[in-house]
Amino acid sequence: MAIHGLIFDKDGTLFDFQQSWGAWFARLLDRLSGGDTARRDALAARMEFDLASSRFYPGSIFIAGTSDDMVAHIADLMPHETPQSMLAHIAAMKAEPAQVPALPLAPFLSGLRASGLVLAVATNDAEAPAHAQLKTAGIHDQFAYIAGYDSGFGAKPAPGMLLGVAQKMGIAPHLLAMVGDSTHDMAAGRAAGMHCIAVLTGPATRADLVNHADIVLGNIGEIPEYLSKTT
């Protein structure tokens, strides 16, 4: 297996999902509910989010969906808001979360690049916050290309985003690996003809991912050893 480049999902892959987004999402629900605890609880249930532990259940649409998907999913619970106003709330708060890296990212990504791999990011987050978060983490310059769901290629699990990123990287899809924490990531990678590497730093379990990936690793730090054994 020859792998010339890696396309990383962002949340749950480069960054630990629950630690990065759990408390933030609890604050978002408070803002959207306007202090109405019954509405907050209904929103949490619809979004498959445990308020007591500030953790997402594996099936939550927030994990792999886009902001547009989430707004459509809760619109009937929010008659006092428009989709545009809800998206504005989400966008305003996206600057708040302190992303928790899955491991020290700058030396790890530099090591991958030093080994000859080209790196990119493909996230179902919007492009602007993705760029901002990667800059805050000090790793933005490690990536040849960064795509969000609004970058013009569509969203995962459809393969368009990955195929578009592959084209920007100048590498044929079969020479790339998609690295992600969700079945959406794996489905997109498979449909794009890429190798699929799943990691367990998101809400999905090994059992959730094993039938969709070529390999399930604990975190991205195990990728170099895995590639050394398969190339």
C-alpha cells in the first residue's frame, strides 16, 4: 500500500471531540433556549447530548453533520428563531472553544511531512472557523489545503469534498488515506477510493467503526507505525 498523503478530519481526529466541544455545546444550548430549561432539555435530547456529563452520544448529528444540518434538525423546537439567527449564534460561539489536541500536534505533523507525506484537512465544519482553529493551534501551515462543508465540494459522507481536496493536493485518491473518527469520514473515504484510517478520539467506538475502516487506531499518533507496517 503506497500512501503519499493524509487527509484529516478536524474534530475528533486532530482534536479530542468530547473535551473540545462538550462544555461549549452545553453553553450553546443555554443560549439557544433563552433560559427555558424545558426547551434546553428538549434540544439536548434531540441532539443526543447528555447535559449531566456534557458529552455527546455517538449518534448525535453534531458529530458528523454540518451547522446547516443541525439547524434543520432542531428548527421545529425553535419557533422564535430563524435558521439564519441560529447559524449566527453558532458562528459567534465557534470562536470560544479551546480545542484540546489529541496529542502534541505541531511536532507530530512536522514529522509526517518530513517523512514525505502531504497533509490536508477535510471537515464538516465551515471553512472559516476551521482555518481560525488551526491557526490558534499553531498548525495551520502544516496543511496543503483545508476544506469545509462550504468550500464548494459538498459535505461528508459524500465523496466530493475528499475528491476536491485530492485534486488540490495533486495526488490521486488511491494514494491518499482519509483519517477520521466517524462513519461519515469512513464512508466518504471509501466512496472516494481512499484508504480509510479510523481513530477513537471521537464519540464513536471501535465497534461503530471497525466494519467501515481499513484499520481502527487509538489516535493519530499511531499512524506512522501503522504505515511502516503496511508499505
